[in-house]
Amino acid sequence: MLPLKNRLKKKEEFKEVFRKGRSFSKHFFIIKFKENNLSESRFAFSVPIKQEKKSAKRNKLKRVFREVVKCFLPLIKKNADIVFIIKSQSIECSYKEIKEEVQDSFKKINII
């Protein structure tokens, strides 16, 4: 589980990331990100119902992505608000594949 200080929780925060942030797309997910003025980076994870109908699978995907991001928290050097929009293709992926994709994405957007 991500620490509370590393979570985006409020609806207004989500809206701001979607309105003013930039996007980056990979095969398994889309990242929306915006720099913040806080001392920590904050993350949110979303699996649209259109992508996966079953809530158990949506929750499992979010748990996997939270654990992957948690591994990279000590390496993150830039403070940003980041929203992962997880695609249905990631259901068949292994933890290792997701971790490699997230790491590659973080490098491309200069977070690690």
C-alpha cells in the first residue's frame, strides 16, 4: 500500500492533472502527469469500467500497479502528481512486465 502522503485523493486534484497535465501512453496504461510544489510525488490509479467489467479484476490491477510504484518511490527525484489509467491489456501481463513498462515510462518523463 502506498503511504497516504503519496496518494492523490481529492476530485479537484484529479481534475487539475487531467486539465493541466501532460500525457504519455504505453501499451498497458496511460500516464497523466503534472509537476507539483510539494515535497512528495503523488499517485492515483484508475481502471475504467469500459476496460474491465469485473470489480475484482479492476482492484487487482490497481493493487499490482500500486506495488510497482511503491518499489520506485525511493528513486523518484522530481515531484509530480501522476495518474495511471490502466488498460485492459495489462490483465494478462506479469508483474515483471508491468514493472519494466512503468520504469521505462518514468525514465521517459524524467521522474527517475
